[in-house]
Amino acid sequence: MAAAVAAAPAPSRKTETYTDTKRRDDVRGANIAAARGVADAVRTSLGPRGMDKMISSGDQEVIITNDGATILSRMALIQPAARMLAELSRSQDAAAGDGTTTVVVLAGSLLRRAQSLLSAGAHPTAAADALHRLATRAVEILHGMAIPIELSDRDSLVKSASTALNSKVVSQYSTLLSPLAVDAALSVVDPAHPELLDLRDIRIVKKLGGTVDDTELVRGLIFDKKASHAAGGPTRVENAKIAVIQFQISPPKTDIEQSVIVSDYAQMDRILREERNYILGMVKKIKAAGCNVLLIQKSILRDAVTDLSLHYLAKAKILVVKDVERDEIEFITKTLNCLPIANIEHFRADKLGYADLVEEVSVGEGKVVKITGIRDMGRTATILVRGSNQLVIDEADRSLHDALCVISFGELSLSVMHFIPQLAKAIGFYNKQKELLCLVSKRFLIAGGGAPEIEMSMQLAAWAKELQGMESYCIKEFAEALEVIPYTLAENAGLNPISIVTELRNRHARGEKNAGINVRKGQITNILEENVVQPLLVSTSAITLACECVRMILKIDDIVTVR
């Protein structure tokens, strides 16, 4: 028996073990499905013929828009991967101002191809690494298609803004809004430092009434409130001397909450007399400095002005605009080239701003105060947006913001343009050195209409044939995913997407790299000749951010919930 036991074979240590990967695959598949669902939801909004979404919130607020960032920011997303696509759209909005729908649709198409690769047995890490190389190569291809522009080239900037507006609800007004946005941007930019353009220097005031055609650029200031003339004060002042004050023209209050009981009528009369003298003294100091227009900041401690102070100011022929918001003070003082005054003792003539005219004008159903002819005006601009209803006004505001973002990312310093050829030789621009590409990436324009995506797809597919192994297969698959943009543009325009994309591919194969989809004519044309252009940064940031997001989703293999 002992011999039989001794003769029994020892178990082998090289036995194969089974690893269950079903949970990992299920988590990855669920993430991809959720993200693709979000991409499909906004896909019909892509392009100039895209559909609009009506967003209704619980408090009866309704928004009509086709801006991807606005749609996704309002969606109540629960799945973490779906929320990643909403954040992706916000990142694109912050980076380039436009292309918020494009980046989400691109990410959804890349995820669809990634899912087919994983089903075919590709490892997620291999697919993610291939996607990283593809993004780098795609950016180089886009730079090869780019066209440099100059700051003085107003027409190119107008074309770029028109392309951003053509896909909006207010697209029929793009011929009005595009030049208006360009003029506003050029009026605030410093030619010596165009890269320092701050969109906060452009203020958009929305006023109900009229149509979008009545929207105008004002070389000055507009306040969406009427002048305080309850006591019969002036509503029009020429040769205005304007003060911005941050103190209250009202009786002082105690620092702590307490009650003062007055039992004698004589004492009450004395208190009222002292209040009158206190306010009258302040008004006399204001008048002595030569001020005839007063802008009063809204106060949270006590009333900024009272009926008595308004009465004395009206007697002194001083126009009053009260309840100016605290966050508007910086813009106002920069525009008027004056200083805010925090105390009546510091009220001096050297802190005032000067303008030719301050008047109250009727706009739509209400009134606004307009300041024009400002002396030594700062680099700011004000746009008065009009519309027949609040939905149209809000969408016009969002559309103008996108157009301004596109312009700000498309502007170029003349001095930088002058030195580009020398810099190019010095650091090997034509050898695609990244230093110069990074230096001037946001100062180039590129064709629209699906032309860059189809060109990237074809060049990346040709590059994939030079590679070997799994990387070649992954890059070829992801290159085909880029065709979703021209396919969707054609589909949303009511064209035959298969024949349009096939024809587009043939035109690019013949060397027409600027051939794109002309949705107005329903055919393939040279899209540059149709003035359909966009900043290079919109395309480069879209492909880079989409690839980063997809790589992150591919590398997630489990979801851990914690308390």
C-alpha cells in the first residue's frame, strides 16, 4: 500500500489557471454604451443643418439651443462615463469656444470603433496607446492644412465667425452678428499683444423687444435700467462728468442692530433736520467737484439712496443711475477711464470720467441709459442684443459668445507673422518641430465642412499601412472613425451620406485637400472658396480632447462605490 502511494504522480505546478474577465468587460462595455448614448443624443445637432433641442427644467425654464456644451450641461447624467463626455464638451468650450458638439460626436465614434476592436480580441492598453499616437499624428496633419492670417485681415475673421454662427438658431442673422463680433473684438484687443484679448472686456446687454436685426455695437456704455427721476431729475446730460461711487447717500445707521426710542417731537424734528443737513452736505460736495452724472453701486447694508437724497440730487441737476452691480464696477471704470470713489471725503474732480452725452433712451418695452462719446475710453465694447422673446435673446447671447471665442483664438500679431519665415527656418518648421507649432497654433485658420476630418482619415489610414502588428490594425480602425463628422454633416443636411462621403474621399485622393461638404448647394465644393473656415485650435483641441477622453474610458475596468 505504501509503495502504491509512493508511486502516485505528483501534481504539476504548471497547470493553467482560469481568470474570469467578464466583470471587467461588462464594466467597460457599460461605460462605452453610456458614453455613446450621450454622443448619439447630440449628434443630430451637428452642423449648419443640425436640429435644435428644447430643454425644459423643473422650474418651467425652457431653453432652445443646438450648442453641445449648453445641452450637456443641462442634462441630468448619472452614469460616470456619461458625465465624462459632458465635461469633455465643457473642456472644448473653455479651450476653443466652438466645436463642443464635434468633440462629443468624435468621442462617440472612436468609442464605437474601440468596442469592435475589443470584441475582436485587442487589449485595451494597445488600443489606448494607438489612440495616443493617432492624436499626435492627426495634429501634425491639421497643421499641414492650416492657413496663416493677420490681425488686419478682417475678412478672414468675419468668415471664421460666420462659420461658428451658421450652425446656431440665429444663423440667418450671421451676416449681421459676425462683423459685429469682429468689430467688438478688434476694438478691445491691443495690437502689440493680441494674445492677451480678454472677452470680459466685451459686455453683452440683453433687452427684450424688436428683432435680432436691431442688435448693435455701442462705442460706450449701456445700463439695462432707467435713470432715477422720481424726484424730477434730468434724463439727458451733455458734456457729462461721471462719478462711480461705492458709498451710500442716505442717513447713517448704527453698526449693530438696535432701536432708538424718541419720545419728544422736538428731538424727532432735530433728527430729521440732521439727516437733511447730512445728505445736503454730501450733495454739495458732489456738485462742487463738477459731477453731473452719478453711478451708484448697489448696497447690501442700507439703501444706497433715499427719496430725500434723490430730491436734492435732482435739484442739483445731477442724473442718477442707481443699483449698479458690484461685479460691473471694474468694467465701468475701465471704460470711463475713471476711479471708483469709496468715501465722500475722497470725491475729487480727478476721479471723474468724461463723456459727450448721457441720455435715457427707449428700447423695446423699457428704457436704458446710454453713455457715448467717452473721452480717453478704455479698450472695452458693449453689445446691445435685441430679440422678440427671451429664448431668442439667450440663444443670440450664447452664439455671440461662441463667435467671440472663435475670433479670439484666430487673431494673430503682425509682429509674429513677420518673423514666422525666419523662425520656421531656424527651428525646422517644415520638419514639424513642436515648438513653433505650439507658438502659432491658435493663429491659423483651417477649412470646415468635414474637409480636415476626411483628410486626417485618409492620411492616417495610409500611415497605418506602414506600421505593423496590432498598432497598425487599431490606427486603421480609429482613422475610419473620423469620417463620422462629414457623414453626420451630410445626414443632418438631408443628403445621401454614403455617396457624399465616397465622393469626398475621391476628391481628397486626387489632392483636393480643401474639398468639403457645401450643405447649401448639396454637393462637394472647395470649401475655402465658400468662406467656410474655422480656427485651427478648434480642430486640434477637438481631436486631442476626444482621444484623451476615450483613452481614459478604455483604461477603466471596474467601478468602485464608496460611502
